Amino acid sequence: AIVWAIFGRTSGRRSGKSLISHGHTRCAVRLVLGEYHEELVITREIDKKESISATWLDPKTAEVEPIKGDKDAVQRRLLEILDINFETFCSTVFLGGSSHSTQFLLAQPAERSKILSYLVNDKAFQNAAKYLKEDHDKLEDKYTDLAREVALCQQSIDHHQSNVTLFKHQIDQAEDADRLRKEKIEAEINARKERIHRSEQEYAKVLKSLQVPVEELFNSRKNLVGKINQFRSQADTYASKAGIDPNTIQVGSICRFCTQPVTQATKDAQERTYQSQMKMRQQARDAERNAQEQLVEVDRNIQHHNRQEELRDRLLSDVGDMKSDLLHLQDQLLIKPDTSSLARSLKDSEKYVSAYTAKLSKLNSEYKSLPPKIQVLRDLYLGFSKDIKNVMFDLLRDSLEAYTDLYLQSLTEGGFKVTYPSDSKSIREKFEIVLYNGQFQQDLSGYSEGETWRISFAILLALRRVLSDRCRGKLDFVMIDDPIGGLDESGTIGFVDLLRSMSQTECSLVLCTVPKSSFLTSDDNEIRLEKRYGTTKQIR
């Protein structure tokens, strides 16, 4: 009921409403806190819905300060004032009876792990581990992103580097093609120059051969034609004088007898005349033939002269065309390949390669710096989530064993010993307990029920003491439910003496429910309750 009133939850399976018997719907708890006795009154009610209210009385000012806000706000303010959480409150204030104590030692490892988390303030370390894990995961995500960026950057570098290689190759190809073109042009220029030189030499020869004017040839021809006509006319005249028709004469002696017969003297005179005339005719014909031959030669020279003139004109035209082609070829030599666009593309690609290389260097530097940081954060969050338990438990172990020995001295007269082993090389996930009977380790099953209860309760009291020492909102009272059910008379007396000692040294209040009061003294405060017909009645 007290836990429910303060925290709105219970340590057992029962609901808050079932804790308020006799039809009551309201539970109030009055706490006096600290050396100045600040009074805190907490009231929790169950009607249609649960509600909570609280007042804070400061004895210095004697003013009551109501805690304002909704249920959650009031609950948060109460936790701030008490400075204690639910688990620590339950572990330091409430201790169970014999059955509960035995159940503690025989509980599952999860139960012992929960006790360990109380001892080492596990929540704080879990929060630290959580934040470190978040930082670790962020760095790992960043590491993954950087790896992706590095890969993409490398791909960009490879892409632009391939473009650089391609553009350089294309520029080299263009320059090689231009070099081959120029070599062909130069070869063609040399060939043209050689042809021009030969044509000019031939042209010079032709000009030299044309030094005789063609008019002289035509005049010579004309004179020869005149001579031929003259010699032909003389031959005809001599033939006529010889009495021979030049058109009918085929041989010299035939026409000699084509006239009338003459005397011998006449014949001789005629013969002499004939011979003279024929000789002169023959001379004229020979002169004509010579003139004809000269005329043929002159005509040949004229034709040759005409051909030479044609050759001269053709050579002159060819030389002019070749010189024009030569100038055109020389102009082509001055033409350079247009690689400006390729050069611009090459420059841009080289600029991209340089930029991405610088970016890759920066990314690689950051990328390589992350794994050590990630490992440090991993070690830290693993340490805070697991390994720190060993460290913290080692700090508490001596106090816990000392308190356990103290309470065991009172309960068992020093016959038993409890240790809490701690291995710094392992990760402690549960609260380990080792029992000794004298000098020998002994399993729990080897103890009697009473011995088990004494050892268990000593451990509970030691845990409560350590938790109370570690709690800033320290509570100086303890409530124990039926602790003597499994004890004999001597055990009960020893236990009550221990409670009296606790009330004088550790707690201002020790509240204990017992089924009998024969062992109480006049120094003990007793509240006697009687439960009859489903109701509880205070009788003294």
C-alpha cells in the first residue's frame, strides 16, 4: 500500500485497489525526510480513475507547498524530492520472511542480474552505453556513407581518367593523321616541283627549237613551190622542144620515131637536139624533185614547228596549273587540325580528375580515421553496458562481504561465510553467491531450512545496507514481513537482538510483523492486530 501510494505501482502482483481494504478509496502516506524533518504528505485515490496529490511542508518556513500539475507531473516531482527510484526503495525498505529469503537464493539468474543492476546503478551505465552506442552507430553509418562516397569518387576519377586517355588518344590520332597528311602533301609538292622542273626544261627546249620563225619556213616553202613550178615548166618546155609530148613519153626512145622519118643528118641533128633537150629536161626534172624533197622537209618542219608550239602552249599551261596546285598544297601545309574542342574536353576532364582526386584524398583521410574512433566507441559502449558491472561490483564487493559477515556473526555466531566472486576478465550477467561452512565451500542444498534462512536474511540485510549507502535519497526505516516463521527460539532471540541493534545504529524505525510476541520486551513498541471475519482490528 505504501509503495502504491508513493510510486503508483506495487512490488507484487496485486493491484493498487486491492491493497485498500474495507471499502476505502484513498491511501495517504506521511514521510518525514532529512535532518530538518521536511514533511511530505502523499495522497493517492482510486475512484473512477486514479489521481494523486501531495503537499510539501518546509519546517524552516512552516509553509505548505502543494505540488501542482497532472498525475505525471506530481509523480516526477515526488521522485525528485525523494531522490530514489522504485527498485531501490523496495530493496532497501522491504525485506521478506523466510520463504521470500529462501526464494531469493534459489531464484533464476535473471533475478540475480536484476539485483546486480541495482547494486551498480545499471540504468546510468545503460544510458551511457546507449548514448555511446548511438554515437558508435552514427560513426558506422558515416563510415558506410564515406565508403560509398569513396567508391563513387573513385568511379568518377576512373570515368574522367578514361575520358582523359580517350581525348589524348583522339588528339594524338588527329596529330598523326595531320602529320601523315602533311607528309603526303610534302611528297606531292616535291613531285609537283620535279614535274614543274622537267616541264620547264622541256619548255626551254621547245622554245629553243622555236627560235627559227615560222614565217621563214613559210617563205622557204613559198620559194620552193615557185621553184618547183619553174622547174616543171622548164621540163615541159624542153620536152616540147625535143618533139616529145611530155604527157605521152614513157621511155626516151619511143617518141623518137613518132614523127615523120628524116634524113640521116637530120636524124643526127634531131638526135643531138633531142639528147640536149632531154638532158636539160632531165636536169629540170631533177631540180624539181630536189625542190619537192626540200618542200616536204619544209612542210615537215612547219608541222614540227606547229607541234612544238602546241607543246609549248600545253607545257606553259601545265606549268601554270602545277604552280597553282603547288601554291594550294603549300597553303594546305599551313592548315592545322582543329583539336580545340578535344583540348577543352581534355582540360575539363583533367580538372575533374584533379578535383575528385583532392576530394578522394580528403575522404580517404577521414575514412581511415574513423575505424579507430569506431573501435574506441565500441569498446566504451560494450564496457559501459557489460564490463563496467565487474568494475563497479568490485568496488562494492568488500563492503557487501563485510556487511554480510557482520550480520552472519549475529545470526549464525560466525559458523558460515558468504563471498561474492568477481572475475574482471569475464562479463558478469548475474549476481553470484558462494557459501562456505567453516573453511569448505558448500552448496545451498547442504544447509537446513533454518540455516538457509539465516544466510539468506544476512545477504538481504547486507544488500539493503549497500543499496542504502549508495542511495542519495537515503531511507532510515525498514519493514520486514514475518521473519521468524522458520526460526527456533534461540534463532528468534538472536534475530530480535539484531533488529534492536539495527534500530539503534542504522534505522530510526524497524517495523516487523510477527505471529507471536513472547520474545518482546518492554523496550519494544508493539501494535497488536486481530483479523476476524475479513476485517483487521487494532486491539492494543
